[in-house]
Amino acid sequence: MIADPGDIASGMAVGFTINHVAAVFIPALGGLLWLANYRAVFFGAVFLSGLSLILSQFVTSELSKAKVRG
């Protein structure tokens, strides 16, 4: 077992809260940006997608390290 079951609920609550803040903040920012320049919204989406792609490349290497250790 990786985590203590008592710690999972609080960790999930923090994760859901962060996800909710992002789900409200990013579209609101996109709406304000749209009023200024609609192209900026698409460039922002490209940036976030690229950042997500780059960060996702680190997940597999960390999982591989965890499997070797555990």
C-alpha cells in the first residue's frame, strides 16, 4: 500500500479543490481575454496544451522509478 487510508480523503479533498479553482479561473480568464483579443485565447490554449504534454512526459519515468523501488 502506498498511502495510509486515513490520508487519502484529505488528499482527495485538496485535489478536488485545486481542480475546481482551475475549472473556474481558467474559463473566466479566457472570457476576459476574448474581450481583448480572441486570438490570445487560442494561443493560451496552445501554451497550456504544450505545457501539459511536456509535464506528462515526466509521469512515465517517475512511475518506472517507483516500480523499480517498490
